[in-house]
Amino acid sequence: MTTIPKHLLPTKTFNGSLDPFFVFADGMTLNQVKSFGGQPCSEAERHRLVKASKSPTVEETLNLQHKKALFQTDEQRLKHNHQHMLETGETTEPHFTEVEHKKYHTPLNTAGCRAVVEFKEWADEWRLRTEVDGQNLQPPEQAGQRISDMLSHRGASKIAESCAFMAVKKGGYKTFVTGTFKEAVREKIANGETTIQKEVSRTMDALQKMYQRGWTTKSGERIDGHTDGLPYCWVVEVPKNDEGEDNPHIHMLLGWRVDFRIFKEWAARIEKLWGNGYFHLEKIKDSLCAGAYMAKAAGYLSKAQDSDTQGEVKGNRYGISSVARAPGWVTYAKAQLHIVSQLIVDVYDHLTQKYGEQFRERKRLNKALSTIPKDKKGLRQRLGKKLAKVRDTLNKLPIRCNQYQVVIKNTGDAYRFFNWCVNEEDPGNEFLPKKEPGMAWLPGKTPGAKDSLYFNTLYKKIERRKLWRRLARIPDWVHRSDTEWHQVKNEYEQQVLNWIKPENTGSIWQEYCSSS
């Protein structure tokens, strides 16, 4: 090991310590030498870019082994001491107690939380869902052209609801239509001279008049019209053709069917109204499956082309006529949330475990049908029969739910469900789990606007302003001693804080409104 000559050692300062800024012959200061372990280093070592430690030498390896041996010795010594303390009673063996976590119940009269009971008259369905106030933020401003690559979940739900509404009230959709565009029309769409939506609106306006006014066949037979409007819905898809160009299609459901003897002439007349290309009409055998077929029709060709999108569409991707649009949910009652969230999750978990195999089978068959080409009719029919059987089993359940809401399909089962919710103990049944003690829903009072999170925050702000406004005034007891003044002030502040409690905010708000 190289040592530094004495005449090259750093000098001492006036207080006897070594000068840290002493410069050696190689240009390094004393601090830099200490950073390298107190040993001189080469020029390459000083300018090395990688500052991490090198591989340990034999001497460093021996030091590490020595430290490891000392650590193992200390560990054995500590274990021995701990065992000795246990034997002498100086310490006790630690024990773990299993703690049963209680289920969280949202307290009654909690601001911003509520359970909502809704009713859909046309379907005789009831829904129990949770509702929690979020931040009062305005949605971003919508600007520019609407462009979409996929049929949204909301759009698919609206189409499915329209199909269910039509099946219940008007016998369901009866005809499935596929409309294409000629090359000339596709060029106009690409150049912006027209749009897909304009062509669909023009055709549907003409078809609506034909449906209501009636029409005459070539043989002179008069076909009477209808008093109500034509129910229909449509979806746009834009797959690619063999040349890689956009090839827009229209899939449409019509609530209109004619006798077979005039079907050919009726179809030709409608295709002439379309005037943009091929317009194929098919009879729908099962109106209940029309919604599922309609929602997947736009995605079938894109999946066959190994595409992740259904084609870019500018403007509306789907449309539903007013007479075919299903009415939404109507609020029946609102109550305190309490334990409703856990009851909904329990029902969801119960159905998932009991009918999980059927749910997985339905998902698997749906996926298989969406990937099998249409030319394999035999395989598609076999899978379709299996899917219909699984759907029939699941549709017989009087309830469907997710983790946030429960939908009961008829009023009788709805009464059974709500009785199950409010009872302390219940054995359950095929679609409801067993109730444990303490799991009863206490609806409490009906929450109003003043029970929302926004108004409760507003109440607190108003009371805080009243508090500081009153404290800013010179009280009658200002001449008292400092101790008495602070005592009265603290009592007053505590009284105001008690007023701001949630259970008193309603009366405070009424008092404030009457006084102002």
C-alpha cells in the first residue's frame, strides 16, 4: 500500500487541526482524499464517471463476513435473552386476539347520502339504488363536432330498453334492415356534400309518411295507413372495404311488417325511398332478441376485420323514434341510506355465487357468436339454442342487480324484497341471501333538499358568519375581568357549535329564513 511522504502531509491550522483545503501534489484536497478512504488515487479514479462502488476486494469480503458473523451472534444472544425473560416471567408471550370487524352502517340523517326507490310502470319494475352527492362541478363545455369510434354503453342500453318497451307495448320490432351506400354517395359523404345522418333522416321522413298515409300496390290494391307514428331505431357502422376505404352501413329496426304476398313490392318501394344503394329487409322471428342483435350488428364486421373500433362516425351514431323510446324511471320515494349499500352488495354476491356458472356460460356463448362468421349457420344455430336456454334460466329470476342497484321485475317480488330489507332476520330464498342479526334497513325520515351535502355546507358557512359577526360586537360584559370575559366567550362559542350539528341544522335554517 502506498503511503504519503511526511513533507507532503497537510499542515496544521492555528487550532491544531489539519487544514481540509490542503492541496496535494496530484491536485486533490484533503477532503477529496478522505472521500476515497484516505488513500491516494490515480487520475483515472478521480475522473471515473461511474461513482458506484466497485466489486469488493478480498479484504472487504473478510470484513463483510466478520460483520455477518457478529450479527448472527447478536441475534442468537437476543433470542437467548428473550427465552430467559419468558422463563423468569419478566415478559409474557405475545398473543393475538381476533377482532370481528362490524359492518359499517351509514348513520341516519347523514348529509349527502340517500336510498332512492324508483318505479317503471310500463315494465312493472322496481329499482332500489344508492345516491351520494358529489362535488358541485359544472361539466366541460361541449364544442366542436361529435366524433365516435364505438357504440357507447349508454347507446346500447337505450336500444335494448327500446326493444323491451316495444316487446311489451307494441308487439316488438318486426323487421331488420341493412342499408348500404353506393360509391357516388360515399364520395359525397367523404367530400362533406352530405352526411349519413341526413340520408337516414330523409329516408325515415318519407317512410313515416308512407306508414301513416298508406300506399297502393301496382295491382291497384290499397294498403291502409296507421294512426300512430312508425317506431324505429338505427345504428351506424363504418367498416373498411377491400381497398381500405370507408364503407358506411345502416342497421335499422322497424316496427312494421306486411303480408308475404306484398312483401316484395313493399321492400322494393322502401329501397326506392332509400335511393343510396342496397336496402335489405329481414323478418325478425324473436322480438326479444332484436336489441341484442342490433347492438352487436355494428360490431360484427369490425371484429371480423380484426379492428378495435366500429369505424369513425361524425354526428349521431344511433337514433330512436319518439314512439319507440322507452320511458325512464320515475322516483317513487327517497329515504336515508343507512345499510342499503351493504344489502345490495349481499344480493349481488349471492346471485353471483348461486348462478355464476350460468352468467359465465352466457358471456362465453355471446363472445363465440360474435366471432363466428355468418356462413357457418349450423354452428351458429347450435350455439344460439344453448344461449337461448341459458338466457331463459336467467330471465326467470325475478331480480337483477349490480353492486350499486337492484331491479325487481314485478310488484309482488318487490314487496318481498323490501320486507327482506327492513326485517332484522330473514331466511332468504332462491334470489335473496340469509339475513344476519343487525342487518335491518332503517329508512328514517325522507331526506329533502336541506339534507344534501351542498345545503349542509351552506348552513355551516351561514352560522360561522353569524358567530363572528356577533363576536365582533362589544358585549355588555366587556368591563369584566379577562378571566370572566374568556369564560363567557368560550361558553358562547360552544353554544353556537352545538347549533351547527347536523341534527339541528334544519331548525337553524328555518330560523334564519324567518328572521331574514
